[in-house]
Amino acid sequence: MTTLFADNTNLPEHNTLALVEQIICSNEWPYERVGDEEITAAVSGSWCEIHLRYMWRSDVNILQVAAVFDMRVPKAKRQAIYQTLSLANERIWLGHFELWSDEGMIIFRHASLMEDQATLSSGQIEALTHAALTECERF
């Protein structure tokens, strides 16, 4: 597992996605910035590639982190996956797993709600990222 690190000097305190981008760059993960509201990054896991997706909703001050597995679940296996994800979710304190039914993709999601005009610190973003990657590797 990669140790997360961001040097947040010279970053504006109010720009959550700028902090996310700094953490991604510090870890040398390939990424794409999609406008002012989304960043995606690819991280090599122990058994598949994980695509981290950070979505910022400034109107409600929410940062959502989604870790999407680079795999699809065939329709014939989905019932068993739903049961397995339910058992995994019982053991998770932060975030949850789900199966996107249209695409058949397993994802881990967590959202952080902040007070008006507040932002997450780089340490908080690192902790969310670490939690997502750790749970993906664990389950």
C-alpha cells in the first residue's frame, strides 16, 4: 500500500480539489482533472487497478470519494455479490461498498460533508483516500 503524502504549503485553504490534486501528484498516480468538480486517478491494487474518483459539490460542501474496481460482475453472479457486499459493509466504519447495477461495477464510496465555507485539510483527504484503498484491498 502506498504511503500518502502531500506537501500542502502554497495551496489555497479553500480549494479542496487542489489539495486532492496535490496528493495525487505526490503519489505519482496518473490522473485526469474533469473541470472544477471532479478528479479521477488510477492506483494499482494488489489484484486489480482501482480508479479513485473525487467529486466536489461546492453548493453543498460535499467531497465524495469513490474507488471503482477495474472489473465487471456478470449478471449471473450479482446476487452472490450483493450478499457478499452486505457482509463486508457490516464490518466497515467509514464508507460502503455497492454494485452499480447498470454497469456491473463494484465501488467503494464515502462522502464528507463540511460546514459552510469549510474545506477538508490535506490530512483529512489523505485519511479518506487511505480508508478507501485499504477497504478495497481488505475486501
